[in-house]
Amino acid sequence: MVDANQTFTLAEAFNLPVCPHLLMALHASLACAIPNAPWLKYNPQLNGITKTGLRIESGRACPAESPGLGIVWDWDAIEAAQIDGLSADLHQAG
């Protein structure tokens, strides 16, 4: 988040817009906090492994009202999506 904030602040200094992407629920909050983020990229690919999606009302992304990142991972879906022979260190925090 610190790196993203620094990047967005630098872009603002040069009057450049930015478009946060990847973790939409997280970046919706970030986009609301900076003046030069008129867009938010939506990646539906993550819908299958999260229990909470990005809330959109009247064409606008709404940041999560709960504390934290605004993302609730679906650990069962993540485990089911793993490919045999590959492994990941999945910490079930949050």
C-alpha cells in the first residue's frame, strides 16, 4: 500500500490519472482516498476464490465498510483450484 500511495502521489504531482487494479476490494478503498484515480479496473477472475465481491452501485465501486482489506478469501475454493504437482504456502489469515 505504501508503494502504491507513493506512486499515485507522484502521478498526481504531474497531473496524471492512475487506475488501481488486481485486488478490486482493496483498491476501491485506495481509489477513494486519492484524487487522481477516476477508474478502477475490475477483474472478475478472483470472484471464484473470494466470498465477498466488489460491491458496485450505480456503476460505481463501493469500498468495504468492514475493517481490513475488504477481501474474504474462500480457502476451500482456493484449495480446490490448486493444480496437482504445484504447491503454495497458503496462510489462512484473515
